[in-house]
Amino acid sequence: MGLTLQSAGINAMENILRINREDVTVIALAGNPNVGKSTVFNSLTGLKQHTGNWPGKTVSNAQGRYKHKGKEYVLIDLPGTYSLMANSAEEEAARDFLCFGNPDAVVVVTDATCIERNLNLVLQTMEITDRVVVCVNLLDEAERKKIHIDFKALSVRLGVPVVGTSARSGKGLSELMDAVDAVSLARIRTNPVKLTYDEPIEKAAALLEPVLEPLLEGKISAHWTALKLLDADTSMLKSLEVYLGIDILSNATALETAARARTVLLNEGIDADALRDRIVSRIVRHAEEICANAVRFGNLNYKDFDRRIDKVITSKVFGLPIMLLMLGVIFWITLIGANYPSSLLSDGLFWLQDRLTDLFIFVGAPSWLHGVIVLGMYRTLAWVVAVMLPPMAIFFPLFTLLEDLGYLPRVAFNLDKYFKRACACGKQALTMCMGFGCNAAGVAGCRIIESPRERLIATITNSFVPCNGRFPTLIAVISMFFATATGIFQSLISAFVLVGVILLGILMTLIVSKLLSKTVLKGIPSSFALELPPYRKPKIGRIIVRSILDRTLFVLGRAVSVAAPAGVVIWCLANITVGDMSLLAHAAMFLDPFAKVIGLDGFILMAFILGFPANEIVVPIIIMSYMATGSIAELNSLEQLHMLLVSHGWTWLTALCMMLFSLMHWPCGTTCWTIKKETQSWKWTAVSFLVPTVCGIAVCSAVSNAAQLLGFK
């Protein structure tokens, strides 16, 4: 089945697929978040998948291939969404593909434990296309909770095939593909239930349909488009122009008729807000009618276990302490667990550096070339990988484990009121948590926030939470100057102090969010429905794959691409001399007066500047600068590092200002790159760079000068 799109948008939509539509069958996979849609996708496609971006949107898409009974399929994993009313970039991307991507069939994945709520998306999808198959997933959980589903009754009432699956075990997937094959090849004639709305709404839509039908030429439902025009859904109407070349917003007859239709609604007391409310209410009532007697609950108290846990996890008394304890445990495990693999990886990478040196000597390469390539570029890369990879490989799986268990939405619930007071969105709590692993990942996660204003606030403030690249610096400083115990007690005290630093970062996030929302990004915080999914037994294998492939390697790849050229710059600054000092020393001397004002020195500030590509190399640059080694260096123990720092004038105040500036300074190069890609704006990238930097300078300056005025050293 070929695409029939006639506008310039056809190329953009076809670029998503990058396939010959005559050779394969294209299936769209839709569904709410937390229904196991990704599990269905991964179970079917395995490793035969790749990701890209939707045209003009900062929303990633995943697509994969699979074969069923000798026929090849391409599965397009649409963004998880609760609705197709385009309240976010994800909903808009899903809606546009269903409307204009012309899939041969659409599989809507639902959760067997709450199918009535999930039918809202099913009914909206069937308003767009009749080639629908409903996948009722998580049957194992439904059986455990004694929920019985009559699939035949649901299929009859919906007018499309309904298939039960448990994707985690592969149960029912073959039957699902049989139904998809039959629908896509029209071997089954579907007859989707038609939604009818309140009489005034249907009367208003009927006025518009005769005007729209000649324009749409049967390419999309005139009734559905009429409702979108009545609802003033400009994003949908603009998509019509992009993908079909139909400019309804410039059609005088359509606009005049729409005005008359809205008058009909207003005469019945239905304004713009009431119209959408009535449409949503009718969809909800219809879902209830369809599920009546088709879904039976053997145990009406099946949610009691989750509710008992939530009474503690989300309570005013225990919610925040449990969250902080959970974060503390994760950080402690990350700190302890990363030491040994980081040391092994470092030894291996620096052993390879020695072999590269032998190779350069063997071929007679000039010393400057060896310095630039090996001691500059390679050594910096090796350091970033050795320091960054092990903590990420531990933190991201632990973070994904909490996500799989269903705990992260509870974190957003606990912090929602605080972000509301800061005139920000409660979902910012989730993106903030992602920032602990990597600020670049946190910035990318801001896509879940529907409001552009609140999305920008979350993006700008994400770097106030320390990422794993800043953990080594913070931990080293804490261990040397603020945690003087030995053995396991030192790591526990370090984790405790680190949690305190993180709380300060969260506080700064709230304060700056409030300031932004009252100044350059004025607005009222939006409301959102936060679903608390049931607690689920995590799938360890899937957690490892998702955390390593989707997060760890993604972030590491960006960091490496930024760190490589930085290594060359660092080596050149440390080895090119003017007079009797290197360029690095000259720059440090120039910065020293300003650095003293904020409690640091010129070499420390220069290390932060040169550490822009990756925060992991800040301390090695400080060591290189103090020891004048000419290349990034490391010491064998914290005791040696402590002696080196103290010999260069470090006090507890220097260490404190070092921690504060490490917490609050410009985002790393990888994060800035991600901000630019997400916002498509150099202006907001610059704002995201300047806001934490100005805060860091102000706080460090205040602390340093206050300490000196009070006579502390």
C-alpha cells in the first residue's frame, strides 16, 4: 500500500520509514505510558531496530523489523501518549503518523489491569483509522489480580480484533500478529464503533462536514476534522497543510461555516473549554459502556496492596525521607561499586596509551605529534571513559530499576507541590532525577513536559543537580576535607554529605524556577494528571539493555565526541610557552584575582573552563596545573592529592567553594549540545549556560567574603 500524500510533507514522513512501502507492511504501535508497549516492540523486533527523530519535533521514534509467517513487517513505535488531542510534542507526533503516515494497521497496546481507561486512546484512534487491532497486554498481572476479560465481547463492541498478550513472556504475540496480518491485508473487515457526541456538537459538526468533504477528498475523516476545527486545534490544521496540502485556515468558506457552527454551540452554552470537556466526557462514558460486563473483577480489593504501600511512600511524613534515603543508597552503591571497575578500566586504557607511545617512538613520530594525539586527545578520552563509564553503568540501571518498579512517578507526586509553589511543573521532578545520572539525559527527558514555558524552566535548571561527571570531584573534596573517618564510615559520611549537596541543588532548582517563572518565563503552572502505575516485578534483562544502550552509551558517545578536541586544546595550552610560563599558567594568573573573590584560585577556575567538555577532567587538570606535568595527570591516593592541594593554599573554605562551584556552574559541553538540539535555539542555550554560572559566582562570592569577614579560614 503506497502513500498518497501530496504535499512537501510527504518527504518528511517517508524519511521516518526509509523503506520501500511496496516490499513490507508498516504497522504503527500506539499506547499509553506504562502499558508494556516497549516490551511488545522489543519482543517482536529484537535487535533489528533503530531510532531517529520525527520531522520538525524533538521526539525520537523507534522502528524495527520482524517476520511473521514469511512476511516482513516494519513496526513503528509511536511515543507513549494518553490522548491524540496534541497537548504535547509526543501526542502531536503520534497523531500525525496515524493521520498521515498511512500505516497498514495500528496496534493499540492497553493494560489489562486498567483497560477501561486505556480505551480512551483506542476510541480516539478508531476515529482516525479503521485498521485497528487492540492488544490487551499484561495478562499475567490481570490474572494475579483476578481480573477476567471477555475478549470476544470487547471485540464485538469495538468492531475490531482484540487479542490478549503477556509480552514479557511472549504469550499471545503470535495470535496478535495473526490479527495484524489479517487486518493489514483486509482479510478481516473491521467495523469500528462510531462515537456520537451530544446533539449540539453533532449538529455543529454536520454544518462543517459538507464544506470539508470536497477539500479532504476522503483522505481523512471529515467528521473528525470538523471537530478539530470547532476545537480550534491549530496544530492539527497546520499538519493538514504540511502533509496533505490542505490549508483550511485560509479557506474563507470553511472559516465562515466554522464561525456559524460555533455560534450554534454557544447558543447551547458550549464554549471552547466546554466543547473539549464534553468530547472527553463522551469518550470516557463510551469506554465505560464497552467495558460493562466484559471486564469482571474477581477481587474488588486488588489495588489494596499498592494503596497500602502508597500510604507510606507518598505520605507527607515519610514520603520525602524515604526518597532521600533511596537516593542516598543509590549514590552509596554507585560510589562503592564504581571504584574497582574504574581502576581496572583506567589501568587497561593507560596500558594502551603506553603501547601507543611505543608505536609513535617506533615510527619516529615527532614529540609534538605524540603529545597532541596520545598525551592530549587519547589521554583525555581515556580519563573521561574510565571515570564516567563505571558510575553510569551502575547508576542508570539502578535508576531504571526504580522506573520499572513504578517508584519514579511517586517521586514526582511527592515533589509536585514544591514545584507548583515555584510555578513549575511537577513532572520536572522526574527530569531532575534523570539529571543525577547525566544532565544531558535530564534535558532530553524534559520532552515529557507539555507546556513550552515549563519545559524551558526545567531545561535551564537541570544542571543544578550534580551529574555523575561531577560526583568524582564532589566525592574527592568531601573525602579529603569533610569526611575524615576511615573505612566504611568514610563512604557513609561521604554519601551523607553528598545528599546534603544534592538537597542544596534541589533548593536552587526550586528558587531559580520561581525566579524564572516570575520574570522572563512568566506564567501559571499547568495542571497534569499523574498516573501512579501499579508496582511491578522488574525485568532485570530489559533494565540492563535499556540503561546501557539507551542511556549509558548514548551519553558516553556524546561526551567522547566533545572530549576528544578538548584534549588537544588542553595539551597545547599546557605545553606552548610564552616567556617562561605556559599559556595555561598565563591564563590562570590572569583569572586569579577574580577567582580569589569566589574563594578559588586561577588554576581551579581554569580547570573548570577547560573541563567544559566533561566535568570528569576538572580534578586531573588541577593536578596537571599544580605539578606542571604538561598532560592530564593522576595521583595514587587521596592522601597524596590532599597534600598537593594543601601545599598550594587549599583550606576548608577553598574546598567548600570548590564544591559549591562544582554544583553551580555552566553545563558541560554534552549538555549544552543537547539543550541546543532540544530547544533549537542558541538564545536559550546561552541562558541555560549563564543562569547556573551567575548563581555559582554569586553563592561562592557570598560564602567566601562572609567567611573572611567573620575571621574564618
